[in-house]
Amino acid sequence: MIFVFTLFPLLLREVHEPNSCEEEQNLDDYDWFAGNISRSQAEQLLRQKGKEGAFMVRNSSQVGMYTVSLFSKAVNDKKGTVKHYHVHTNAENKLYLAENYCFDSIPKLIHYHQHNSAGMITRLRHPVSTKANKVPTSVALGSGIWELKREEITLLKELGSGQFGVVHLGKWKKHYDVAVKMIKEGSMSEDEFFQEAQTMMKLSHPKLVKFYGVCSKKYPIYIVTEYITNGCLLNYLKSHGKGLEPSQLLEMCYDVCEGMAFLESQQFIHRDLVSAAARNCLVDSDLSVKVSDFGMTRRLGTDCPGTAERHRPLNHVTADLVTSTVGCVTQGALFLFLSYKEPDGYVLDDQYVSSVGTKFPVKWSAPEVFHYFKFSSKSDVWAFGILMWEVFSLGKQPYDLYDNSQVVVKVSQGHRLYRPQLASDTIYQIMYSCWHEASPPGQGGQPGVSPLGRAF
């Protein structure tokens, strides 16, 4: 799905354009410069980014020349297209991509095309850096091979702890930044662990936190995932939200929508998106957002005997577990709770316990969860609307004037959250459309996640 800001005016920050009197920086100083990366490697990284207008500049196969590689995705185009534009030089030794727009240097050329497509498939929107110590797709796990060598994992600082283990920032092969969760012995069964690990390998998408592998031959078991530098979305909004433009907030929402649409397409629901939604999404160094906390991800139509044990959040890394007598999740699913959460208090309290023992976070839950204990992609849509509200209110608590029992009554009576100041009327309409009450089981009603992407 192509991401265009047709619903919200694009607010650009003032960007300083160097004049001819300023000394040009070395290209290596720019995030968008990839150096001697190959054409196929560039395409792989741009597709992995998956954003309209993702780009990089690389050395051309012709010595001394440069190529701009640019990703674009049309509506209903799942794979997208990568175009490669050679930087040409005219008779006056000026550089250009489009002949009528010539510049003295590569940085000036890139600056111009970040604001003007000028003959290209789209403008240059999102620089893709090769400088971060991310695990490239080429060395990530695949084809069922996911057992890592423990000696290749170096544990650095502790990020947090919980009932099921401790999470560290680590290095894989002394180079790649990863998040490493050390699972305590006896905290989950072996069958649960391997079943959930295999499930996570299937859920691979640019907007989901990547699962790289495990060290499972002895305790403590290591769970190795992508390390997301800026931590959970909720905390990021609270600390840095005032510096973000509405267009950036909208793109954060769209990132989550893409991740959720993928889960829906795979017939999974993400019940933990309901649980303090912005807490279960992580912000990367380029401000892209990825869905994390797969502790409550369930494939639709599967059965799970018994009831998962609820654990209370501990320290800075928590997994908000929802338990139910009518639908359950294995403890093994909790190993990917790698959203780095500060204990803000309200998440501990926002649990509604029904007469049948079902626990869930009221302020992120749809009415069908109240009334029918029914989790589905439609309840994910409701939670996504709450997430949009959190994003555009810069991390405020939803329904902050009401306690849980009041929220149940108010929402059941049709009360909905107000429009945040930063959300336009059009954005609020999308947000509000997520909060249509679903019909009773078997009677259809509210659409799933995917139509929201088309709304964007």
C-alpha cells in the first residue's frame, strides 16, 4: 500500500541548504550514502524498509559516478518497485538527475529531490542508512535454521527484567546490535517454547520486530531479536512528541497499521495491541515504528487448552498478559515482550476482571470484549484507534477522567474519545471509524485492519 499524505497537509521542517560558499562534507557523513553497496543489496535494504520514498545513494559501477536507488509502492502493490537513477554530469560539470535541475554537489542534489520528485517516480523521503549495526537480511535466520551459537552472543547492558527473564542489549558476532532475552529455567515448557518460536519465524514483516533465533541447548535460554534503539512508542511520544510534526505522527500510525494488516492477512490477532497499545510498539532510529510484544498473538481458529498464568509487570521491561477462560495463550508466547517499558502505573491498574475471570485492559478494549469476551481482528481495529489517539495526544492516557467501571458504562453507551488537538478532522474521522461497535458473534459488522491502510 502506498503511503501518501492526502489526508493531512505535509508540514516540512526547515532544512538548511548549504550555499556555494560552504565547505561540502564528505559523503560518508550522510546517512543516505551507502558507498560500495551492490544493486541487489540496495534493493534488499530498500524493500526491507518498505516505505514510499525510501532511498540511498551508492557508488555506481562506473568509477567516480553515483546512483540514487529509490523505493516506491503503488496501491495494491505488495512488493513495490526499486528504481535506480544515475547521477549525470553536464558540460559545466554540474550534477543532475533531471536535466533541468543541476547542482554543484551530491548533497545539494539530494536536498532538492527530497522536496521535489522532478521526473523521478517519487521524491526522496526516507534515507536508508547502512551505518547502523543492524543484522542484515542476508545473515538473518531462515529455512528453519534458528539455533544460534551461544559463544557468538555478547551480553552488554541490562535493559530490564520480568518474571520470565532478563533482557539485555547484546552483540551478535561482535558486530550486530541485538536484544537478548534470557529465559529463566522452568518459566515455560519446552513444547510451548518451540511452538511459539516456530510461529514467530513465520511472522516476518518490515513493521514487526524481527526474530533472529535462539540459544536453546542449555539454560538460560536466549531469545535473540532485533534491537530497536528508541524504545517504546509511548515513552518516546512523552519525551520527544512535541518535536514531531503531525505528518510524522500520522506516519507512525501507518507503520503500525501495516504491521497489523500483515498479521490479519496471516489470520493472526494481536491481543496485546489492546494492552496499552502504544507501549507495545517500538520506535527505531529513523522514527519508523514496529509492532512488538507478541505475547498475545494468536492464530484465528486455533484451540488452546487451559488458561495462561498472568504475571505482573516488573521493572522496565514487562509483558502485559491478558488471561481468559474462553481463550488462552501459551506462556511461551511471552518471550517477545521486548518493548522497553517504563512502569507508568496506569497499565498495572487498567485490568478489568469479569465474572468469568477474564482479564483485559479496559481502556484499550472494544465493547465486544466487555460483553462477549471476544478477541478478533476487529478488536485489534478498536485498539488501533486508541493507539492513534495516544499518538496524536502525545502519550496521554485515554479516558483519563474515568475509572475502569465508568469506562465500561460510558463506552457501552456510545461515548468515544475526543479529538486530540494535533489531529485534523479527517484524521479524527479515521480514528473514530475504528470505534464502531461490532455486532454480536455471527452477525458481521466492523471491518478488519486492512481497509484502514486504504483509508490512509
